[in-house]
Amino acid sequence: MRIGLFTPLRSPVATPEFLTELGRSCEERGIASLWLGEHVVTFPEYQSRYPGNPDGVFRFPAGSGLLDMVASIGFLAAVTTTLRLGTGICILPQNNPVYVAKEYATLDFLSKGRLDFGVGVGWSWEEFEACGAPWERRGARCDEYLQVIHSLWRDEVSSFHGEFYNLPDCYCYPKPVQAPMVPITVGGHSAAALKRAAKYGHGWYGINADPDETAAIIARIDGYLAAEGRTREGFKIVMGTSAEALPIEWIDRYAEIGVDEVLMPFLRQGTKHLESNLDTVTPYLEAVRSN
């Protein structure tokens, strides 16, 4: 099992200097990956309920915003050599799938095959509205967009014809370095998300599930994979957490039930206390190495 960081890079503290030091320090310490977050705009108030907090409220510092994932991953790829770089997650149905395929294939090419492509359907109708994307049936739209991306990444002549998207015969290069395509990790705990992961993905991305809850979800995923004629061979299980004080004994339990990567939250950004903040991850790295 590996330890990565969930790091939604935030302006103005996530400076070029911070990203450079963060990427290089993670490699020196043996941290496997950085997974970024996506919200292109935020709002003074939300009617949507945020699933990442028990009270459903999405909080973000005034005068701040998330850096664009494509640009940030490109920057991090340029200052690192081994660190894997993930989208945690790309809100796919509010994006254009052809641009997504082009941008992230290019990132995989430039990073020499170090990209993990995490996708989800989103939780904020306000953000969809701001992007000019339909909120209704976003799950079905996400499924089609994944099929479009599959074709653009894998086929010499790409095409797709569906309910929500039509792609005429075309060429899309560069192809990803990772063959046959960048691994797609589908986020979400709903039955639809788990089925989407089993049908279109190469892994599943969960959040804040304890080992017992995770084991139950993995058992459901196994059933959905079997229905698709697949097994969990080569299928990655990623568990993200928002608890900095994650019980250290959970690391062994996650490993036992088949979790491949645990993402620790890394929200305190800025160069001043970078090394001391990274020190909080050390016990979890040591727990993995002791197995």
C-alpha cells in the first residue's frame, strides 16, 4: 500500500515556490502521489449540500480559490520525476470531454506516464450553472463522456455517437504514455458511482470511510465488477481522508482489506511550515514501510 496526499492547491498561498518545494519534498520522503481538487468558481452562499462536511456546508477562505488542475499538474510534473499526480476529482460532466481528453493525455505525455485521472459527477448545481453545463442527468452524461475519452485515448480513429455527445471520426494526439490509457479512478459512494467505476474505470476513489465501511463497499464493487465480466485484478482502491489524526492502526486494516492507496489531507499550504507539516505524514509512511 502507498501513502499519498490530497492537496487542493489554493491561491494565494500555493505559489510556484511552494509547489516546487512540495513536489520535491514529497519525493524525498517517499510520498507516492499528490491529488488535487477542482472547483472553478465558488459562491458567497450555497443551496447545494457539500458531502465532504457532516453539516453539508462548503467553506473556503475569502479571497482565495483553487488553482486550475491542468496547469498545476503540468507545473508539478516539470519539477518532479517520480511523484504520481492525480485529479481528485475532475468534475467531468461540467467539462468538455474532448478538451479533457486532450489536456490530460498531454499531461500524461509530458509527465512520462505519471497521471491518475480521478472523475466524479459533482455536488454543486451552482457551479454547473456557472459553467453553462446541465445539472440534470449529469451521471448519464458522465458515462458518455468517459466513453468519448476512452475512444480519444485508445483509438487511432476516434468516434462516438450517443444521447449527449456526438464525436465524428477524428484523430487525437498525443496518446497517453500509459497503455492502453491513463488509469481512470471513479469517485463516489452511490450505487451509480460504484457501477460506473466497475464499467468504465480502473479504480475507485472513496472519502472518509472507515475500514469496515470500506470493506463493505469493496464487496459491492466486486459484485459490480463480476457483472461486467471483470475482477479486481489491476483495479485500484484509493481512500481519501479529511482527518489529519487518522488512527494509525487503520493503515494496517486498510491494507488487509485491499486498499491500494490512502490519501492524507494536506491543507496547510505555504512554504514557511512546509517541512513541519509534512512531518505529520511520517508515522503513516512508517506504518506502510513496516508491513
